Amino acid sequence: MKGKKTIYQIAEEAQVSISTVSRVLNGSPLVSPRTRAIVQDVIDRNHFSPSALARGLSTSKTHSIGVILPDITNPYFSALFLEIERCAAEQGYSVVLYNTMYGSYSRDFKKSLGESAYFEIALEERLEGVIITGGQIDMDEISADYLKALNRLRREMPVVIIGQEFEGSSCDFVVRDLERGVFLALRHLGDLGHRRIGFLGGEPGVRVTSDRFKAYKRILADMGLACRPTYVHFSDYYVPSGYAAMREQLRGPLPSAVLAINDMVALGAVRALGDAGLSIPEDMALVSCDQFFFSEYTVPRITTLDQQNSRLGRLAMAKLMGLIRGAPEETAAPPEPRLVLGESCGVKLGTRSFE
Amino acid sequence: MKGKKTIYQIAEEAQVSISTVSRVLNGSPLVSPRTRAIVQDVIDRNHFSPSALARGLSTSKTHSIGVILPDITNPYFSALFLEIERCAAEQGYSVVLYNTMYGSYSRDFKKSLGESAYFEIALEERLEGVIITGGQIDMDEISADYLKALNRLRREMPVVIIGQEFEGSSCDFVVRDLERGVFLALRHLGDLGHRRIGFLGGEPGVRVTSDRFKAYKRILADMGLACRPTYVHFSDYYVPSGYAAMREQLRGPLPSAVLAINDMVALGAVRALGDAGLSIPEDMALVSCDQFFFSEYTVPRITTLDQQNSRLGRLAMAKLMGLIRGAPEETAAPPEPRLVLGESCGVKLGTRSFE
DNA sequence: TTGTATGCGTTATCAC
DNA sequence: GTGATAACGCATACAA
């Protein structure tokens, strides 16, 4: 835009060398208070801001990291991202966000770059590290090409994956205990006497879904209950899909309760049940696996699992920063999901105080 | 992480000069097909990715822009951001997101930098342009310090503000027609015979609220209706606040309808009305000024305004890219808000119309 | 405490 | 077509 000032011009105007200016800029103690004052004054008067590019080139540190995720409008990802950005800012790091839109609401594949294209960008930008969550990284079958690109990236910078572990990479993982969550939810339903429990939403072929579905089947078996295919309806993670999936369910024999993949799907299901003239929890109980910001305010409130996403984000950042700094990363335990009682399963809530 | 390859090493291995490598990298036509093939091969085999830092230093183009907003978990901002990121990716630009958390749900002021601190970062990072929305930029009274910092930023790069216009800066604006939206909503209520209409949510002192509130008062007057203070309850933009604000409203004399600042507040209000044993729209009708992804699935569906946020984002990006390229920015008309009929006002659906 | 010289990895302007 | 070489703006050993 404008001919930006350089360290040379500051040095000249302050009658010192560029080294001295550099020292002042970086708060080095090897400058006399007098000179520092003079230089700082010149800097301020000129609104001089040193080029992060030049600095990065010289130090090979960019102080920025990347986050690659499919869809920032999904509350799960935005909550995660918020926390990551916050931690980064605290440490003086900037965050570049790459929205791959893989599996997004609008399914705008074509318009968006392939995920591994973003790896190349991260490489060129000399980011100091990358956090990946959702998208290809969460597929049951990860393509060889993708894995190769991932490992190439990993060779150049730390990579932390928020999601389920898989073989074939040296990336670090921050894992959610999906099984534990499903267990809590199903046990709750079991305690309430439910024996016909369905599964609603999520995409087949995606870990967050297939792992939960596996847990669902296993735990159902442990409870001595059958898993009936007619009670299982995949779709994806968004509200309209929850609606559609429940409509589908309503065509067949009804379970007495369903486990929804998250609160968006649950919300869609609630609406579908209402439209069918059925009431919750009398006609069907509902539990969700992932709490979003609105679950306590729907009618009825959704009984759901708090996955502690902000702790998850903080953990991922701690791990990433540890790797960047080369420090011994203390492997803090991943957050435990907690069941948050709503009204969608029929338990009586005490007078809950709001506001 | 690793000793990265440079253009020199590629040149050496390919037995050419760095100029030639650079030409190949940038697809210059002034290279013989033969040499190009050789060089490209060496590049590929070495997984060489040129440093964006060095390139940026040399060309003074970083191909990245910044977005400064208060809270990415707010669906309004995330929808906007998604679109911005998408447009940027299409043009080969990266986006750095700065979450200032000003006015955010969690109100974590202290942990976060002041907004103008991000201006300095944008300057140092040599971003090519910045989009700002929400936060300080949207206050009724913008502090002189902030304005000064903003103008300093503006002097160095294009700045596009998504929000209401104000004096004292040379930034570009992408404006929403808040008044038109309020008009559509209130007319709808008026047509249904409502004469006691309240205002719910939003923060006093913030343009998006105060401008809508002004419009509300003016239009009410035009309709020959009184604006009663007991029907007005500010708070902020989130679900719990909508709940609290409606609880507050329920203590006094009731309006027959309320205008909520957005769907989150509306959702909270729906729940509060339900908890009080009141039904919508029989006991109170509800319209919201900002549609979020869940409004069609709540019980009842919320009659709300589609502000066409993705078009807004696209517009902002078009303007920013125009400024960056120095091209004549065609001032496309800002998107018109449209009323989306739900069930919260009592009209029969099936006759869904859009305006 | 301050200054000098060099490197960082590109692009661009020249010659050839 | 191709190849030197000078910027680009900073940090940093090394000198003084």
C-alpha cells in the first residue's frame, strides 16, 4: 500500500545502527536506557512495524500455526477452534484456518481445494505446526495418497490430530473417549428400562460414527439387548439430516429410545417426532452424543454428553506447542465425557435454576 | 523441523541457475520444455516447496488476509467467515482469523488481546487486507484510540467493515439493511393484528442493536403503535440471555408479540415461555431478526429474517479483493433481508411465502 | 554498549 | 532461453 519503513530508516533517523534498532525491537537488555528511549521514540513516531516476513526468513520462525477442519459453522468445530485460537493468542501465535468443507452441510466439494492441497500451503507458509480434525483424517479408510501427503507434512512440522488414532503416521493424537460416552448414554437409557434403542445420524465410513456405532453394538450386547438394523439410520451431522433420519425411522417399527450422533441431529429428530404427533420422552426417548450450545433450551431439553470440547482444544494446543518447543509433552489425560441430564429421557429434573 | 531445500539446491541438482528454477516454479513460458521437465522432476523428487516468506519478502505480496471478529462460535459470524474463507481459497488467498471475544458468550476479555493489538499483528504480518466485523467496530461510540489505530491500519492496507457505517475512517463498508428487516418483521406482526409488540435481546450501545431498536421505535410509530419501555428487554445475543430476558418480560405486563434480536435469543425465549406454561403464538407471537441454522426445526418454527449472510461475506470479499487489486470495485447492492415464515406468529404454513 | 557483515530464500532486472 | 546479481527487511555472530 505504502512505502513501508524499514529498520534502516529507523536506524538512520535515530543515529544508531540497525543492530541497535533490532535490539530495541526485541527487548534485548544490551541497550542503554538512553539509546533505547531515543530509538523507541523514533519507532513510535514513524509507526514502524517490523516485517514478520523478514523476521521469519531470518529466524525461520513464523509464529503461526494452521488448523485444518471441514466446516467452521459446525458448533463442534467452532468451539474447538475458538479455544485453539485463544491459546495461540496467549502464546503470541496467529492461526490460519483452512475450511476443507469435506462432509459439510453444503457439500461444496468442487469449490474447495482437496485437503492435502492445504498441506502444501502449510508447508510453503512455513507454519510451525498444524492441527487437523475432521474430514479425511476421520475416515475409516484413509487413502494412501492422503496418508503420504500427511506424512510428508509431518516430516516438516509437528502435526496434532484431534480424533481417533490410526496407524501409518507419526502424528500426535488427542483422542476422545467415544466409547465411554456411548456407554454413559446407553446405561442411562437402560436404567430407565429401555430395551429397544436405536441409533440416529452420523455418516457411515467416518470414525466418529463407526466407532460410536461399534460401541453401541457392543454395549447393547453387554446389556443383553439386540441391535436391530431397523433401528439404525445413518445420515450425517446436521439438523436437516436428523429430521430426515427420524422420518425414515418413523416408517418402520419404533424403538423406545434413540441415541443421536449429536445435538443437531437430535434437534431435527425432536422436530420430526413432533410433526408426527409423537411426544418425547413418552413415545420415544432421546439421548445425544455431543452437546452443542442450545441443548438446554430446546423443548424438551436434550439429554446429552458434554465432551468438553474446549478442554480438548486446549489439550491439542498444549501438545502442539510442546512439540514446537521441543519440550517434553506431558500427556494430560483426555477429558471425560459427562452425561448432562435433560428432559428427553423422562427423568424428573429438579427445579433447575437459570440465569 | 528439517533442513529445508532451497531453490539453490534444486538448481544445482538440475544443473541450471536459480532463475530457471524460479521460472519453472512460477510457470513462466520462457523455459524450454526440456529444461522445464528436468527441473520439475528434481522439484518433485525433493518435495521442494518454495518459501512463502522469501517470496513475500521479495514481492511484497503475502496472499493472505485477516478477519477480525468477536466470536467464531456465534453462527452469524461463522457463516460469514465460512464464505470469506471459501472466496479467499478460490483466489489463492489464506485467511488468518482473529477472535477478539469482545462481547462474547464467555466474556473472556482479559485473556484476549485488545482489538487494536490485532491491527499491529496484521501490519507486521503484511497481510494484504483485513475484514472487520463485530466488536468495537459496531459500537455506538467508537473510542478515539480505536479509531486512530484503525486509520493507521487503513493507511497500510485495504480494510472492509461488515456492519453499519460510521464517520471518521476511510474504510470500506458492507452494510446490512437493518431497518428493512425490522420493517418486514413488524409489518408481518401488524398484519396479524398485533398492537403490543416488545423488543427482546441485543446489547445497548451496539449498532446492530441500537439501529434495530431505533427502527423498531420509528416503525411502531408509523404503525400508530406505542413503544412501551416495559416491553423492551436488552441483554445480548446468546441463548441463555434470550431465556433470561424473556423471564424478565414475564414479570410485567405482557406484549402480544416480541421482536427478538436473533434466533439464539428467540430460542431462549421460546423455552422461557414454555417453562411459564405459555404457548406460542397463542399467548405470545415471536419474530427474530437473524436466521440461524436451526430456526426451521425448533418447536414452533421461528418466523425470522434471512439476512443472506453468505452473500454478505461474498460481497465483502469481492470488495476487498477489488481494493487489493486496485480494480474498480463494482458496488453490488447489499443483500435484502427476507422474511422466512415459521409457526411462531400463527400464520398457517403450507402457504409459505418469501419476501 | 554499539556497530559491521552476512545469511535467510525468493523474485526481478538485467545482460548474454 | 538462460544466467548472474541486486534487492527484499530483518536477526545475529562477531568485532570493536
